[in-house]
Amino acid sequence: MTPKHYEQILQASRDFITLIGRDYRYEFVNDSYAEAIGLPAVDITGKSVAEVWGDSKFHERIKYRVDQCFEGKESHDIDQFRFGKSTKYIHVSYYPFVEEDVVTHVMVFSHDVSIVKKLESKLLDFEFKDPTTGLFNRRSFDIVLDMELEKARRAEADRIRAVLFIKLRSISHINANFGYELGNLLLESTALRIKEALRASDYVFRFDGKEFAVILTTLKRGADIPIVVENIRSKTDFPYSHKGTVINVSCNIGAAIYPIDGDCREVVVARAMSALNEAREKNETLVMFNKTLFERGQYVSRLRSDIRTAFVEKQFSAHFQPIVDSAGMIVGAEALIRWQHPELGNIPPDVFIPIAEESGNIAMIGKWVLFQVCRDLKRLGSALGDRYISVNLSSKEFGSLSLVQDIKELLEAEAVSPRSLKLEITESQSMEDIESVIDKIRRLAELGIDVLIDDFGTGYSSLAYIKRLPAKTIKIDKSFVDRIADSDDDLAFIRGVITMIGSKKKDVLVEGVANRGQYVLLRDLGVRYMQGYYFSEPRTYDEFRALLKRGEPLP
């Protein structure tokens, strides 16, 4: 291409483009620039900034930016200009023009962002603004991101856009222990700090309860994102002091880039959220969307679409992991669903259960498990004796208004004793609405069905809180057992639970027992019931029935 070709391209651009020399004189202006300021291009070329603009304050600002470029630094800003009777907001970018390793000129690219400013004014309405932080909300995020992606498609092909999702850790814990007022103050403070870490041309939004969204608008490459994230982290990741208590607030961040990771808002947002989920799972500050996450997304989409087919083709089955007393004798079992996919093989529950919850299929799975367990209880007959099988309930299932009646009808239909069925809810579920939870547990108890509190120790409830629940058994999470031989804190925790819960005539069941050393230590602490791979892996119906008939202690 000849210089004439390049000039034609610059002239055709909708952006306002100029070339300024070291003496602050315009050496080139395109037609868009000339039209915007209302002067012919020939009347601008060769004149100094001061001669064209006159306003000393404004031309001094331009000179300052030009000087920065001659020092090798590019800059970006939004300036307010008066064109005739109207005021416009112009996004201005200054770039060093280098020839043979020497900065000889400054290239200036500008475009009108007055529409954005007008939108920002409209977004001040409550409909578009988060009242807690003062930031624009999720609806505003969708509008602005659509606008930024459209701008990138039309006029800024050499620029990329990035979406960051920022999720604060510990906010739920802070709300539960210090109150929502402090939680809101921390959200407000964090919002301000994120804004301080960004450039004037970037955007920050309150996306969800504990999540912020950021749109980066002037990136040259994806490799710049970690620099921005480190700036955000340095502003937000440090302790707060509240009434003598030090509170640590940190964050996980997921990022996706347009057009590399997606060519529309929906895809970019989904992939940034996927990266955020990965950052949370791995407890990392930043995860950028990548090929591995893309392949995982394809895998999840496949499972989401195959769940309903799995029911029709009977790919699900119920397995049973024995629960034993301190002597190793089987007292019951926990029912665990398994999915044997015809092409993908065994799909672990910790993979497909979250997908079922997200896709709205968890209630269907829960009903199937309850139905299958009741059928298996009936089939076991006398082999079961006075033992039981426990079934995990999701929040949606336990929150169902018809739960008690549905279970009653199912037990009657299968002619199964309520004493042979127990239900498990997690500690976090039990905290959602304690009065409602207490009422439902009591109603189930009236039917003869006991409720176990699962995963105890992973939430933020206190022992005093748990003791209010009319549940007879507390299951201590396996994470405490994993470290029991090496952690005095975990050992003290289990000992404390046994002492306090035992005084209220409740039982303790410890799950995740993996070896004899853990078993002996727990037995000597006085734990009555245990569960884990040391005793037995989850068994098929036939295998579990054989264990019951054998009647010997495990392992």
C-alpha cells in the first residue's frame, strides 16, 4: 500500500484523526475531525494547537498529552468540547508515532461518546442503579456491553473488549455474623476501590449480590488483563477493622475477551462467568477463559441436555454406602445416585448434581431417588431389620410445601415403615429459615421420619443454633476427619461437638473415615456412628443386601 492509500483509509474513518508534530502543529487532520470542529482541513493543517483552539486551558491540556507521548507514553481521556451551541464528550487517545525507534509525531484518535454520557445520565434512574453502592446495575451492564461490542465491531477493530466478574469472598459470613449494614458498607467501599483501580474509559457495575462486573474498553491485548486485575487486587485485598475485629475481604475474578472468547454479549458473559466459577473452585485471584474451560463448557452442555434422556433410558441407579456403629456393625446406609452414561461412562454426582440444580432438574432427580429407595426398602424386607436408608434432599425439595404429604403417600403406596427412611439436609439449608425448618422436621418426626443435619462444620452456624433443631443426628463433614490426626483444632472441634450434642440427646455421625487410624481415634473419642471408604465404598443394591445378610462387622 502506498502512503496515499493509508491517507484514504484515515479519511474514510468515522473517528477524528490528527497527526501532531513536536512543535504542536497539526500536520494531518482527516475530514471527520475538520467537520467536527467546523473548520476546513486546509485551515487546520500547519497551525498550532493554540491557534486552532484558542482556549489556553484546553490547548495546554493537549500539549501536556502530546509531551507525554514524546516521552513514550500513550494516554486516554474523555474531554468535554463545545462545538457551536452544543457540548460534546469526546474520548481521546494519544499514541506515540515512532520512526526508526524515535518518536517523531503524535497520532490522536478521537470519537464522540456523548451518547454514552447521555446514557449515563439516564442510568441515574433507580431502574438502572444499585442503591447500595451507587454503581450501575446488571441491566445497565447489558446495555453498555452491547454498545461497547457494537463500537468494537464498527470502528475499533484493532481494540478488544474484556469482561471481568469479581466475586467477593466472605460477604455471607460477614452478613451472618456482623449484620447486613456492615456487609453493605464493605460492598460500597469495595465499589469505590474498584473504580479507583480502573481508567476513566472503563466501567464497573454491581452485577449481583456479591458480584461486580467490569468492562475494559481500551485494551490492546489480553496479556494486559492481569495488570488491571493486580491493580484491582491491590486496592481491595486488605483487612478492614470493625469494632476491634479484623475482617479480611478478598475476591475471585473471571475474565473473557471479545472477540477472542465470544462474538456476542451472551457468549462473552457466559464465558467470563465460567472463568469466575473456576477461580472460585481453585481459590485463585484470576482465571481467564481458556480452551480447557471451553471444553468443560461443552461437556456440561452435553450433560445438561442428556439428563432427561437418562431417566427414560434408566441410566441412573441408587447405590448404598453403609453407616456403622463403633463396633463396625451396619446400622444403615446413605443412598447415593449414580449415572452411567452410555458414551461418557460414569458421571460423578458432584459433576451432574450442580448441573441438575442449575437446569431445574434437581427436583426430578430427588423424586426418583426417593421413589427408588422406597422400592428398595420394600425389596430388602426382613434383611433390613431395624436398619435405615438415608436420602439427601436439595434445598428446593426440602422447601417444597408438599414434601411431608408426598413422602407420606409414597411410604403408604410402597408399604414401607417410616422408621426405615431418614432424610438428610445440609447445615447451610438448615440456616435458611430456621423456624420453617424446625416446623418441617417436627412434622416429619410425627410421621416417624428422622432428619440428619449433613456437612456440619462447613457453614457458619453455631452449636447453640444446631441444638435448636429437632434433628436427632448431626453428620460432621469429612474435611475435619481428613486432618484429625494432624490438627489439634479439628480434634478439639469434634470432641466439642460430641460433648455438647451428646448432652442434648443427639447422636454424632462422622463421615469420610478413610483408614483404621481415623476409625480408632474417633471410636476412642466416643463417636457412635461412622461412614466412609474404610468400612465400605458405595454398593449396588445386590451388594448391599449381601452385606446385610452376612451380618459381620466392617471392614
